[in-house]
Amino acid sequence: MDLLMLDFDCSEDTEGVVCWDALAQPHPRHNGALLHEVAQVLAWAHGFDAQGPGPLEDGANWDFDLQATLHPSGPNPQVTRLVFEADKGHCAMQAADLALPLALSLSLSGKPGFAQAFRERWGAP
């Protein structure tokens, strides 16, 4: 893949819907790079389809789920607010949180046309 911080696992159902799941827990000094890479992938996905993400069963071509947890291996892990701002093309989170240990999960799912384009763009499995 053309990505350094995200390593996707891939699954496909019988209807050709593909789901890529990535988990990352970098050293805090790499949190900014991780968020930048996530933003690149999601900006590309938003550019793929003007309709944008949404439930595939309702007719959308792709969807995503983005989660982040601070202090993931500590005694008090906290889910933090992490938002992809499509109009700005970046992931937003409180700047102070960038210095803390972070675990991030990104799941992307898409119909066959999206899946083929994603594979071609990112070299995904």
C-alpha cells in the first residue's frame, strides 16, 4: 500500500461489498502524521463520490467509521472526539490530545466501483 501509518485488513461479502479495517497506535510524536494520512484517505473517498458517505443499504456507494481512544492501555482510556471535516480535508481533534497516547480505528466499506477505485489509488488488497 501507499500508506505508512495505516495498515488495512480487507474482507469482501458475496455481493462485492468490501470493508477495509485499520488500527493504529503510534508513538504520540506520530499522531499528527497518522491524522494526516487518515485525512488523505477520507478526502480521496469524499472526492470519489459527490453523494458522500452513508449507509450502503440506503444506496450510498461508501461509508466509514472513525474512532479514537486516548490512553488506550492506561487505567482510564477515554474515547475522544475525532472528526473528519470534509470541507477542510482534515481530521480535527483538540491539540492537547495530540501529545497523548492514541489508538485509532478506521473502517471503510464500499460497493464494487468504490472498492476497485480504492485499490487502484491506495494499492490496497
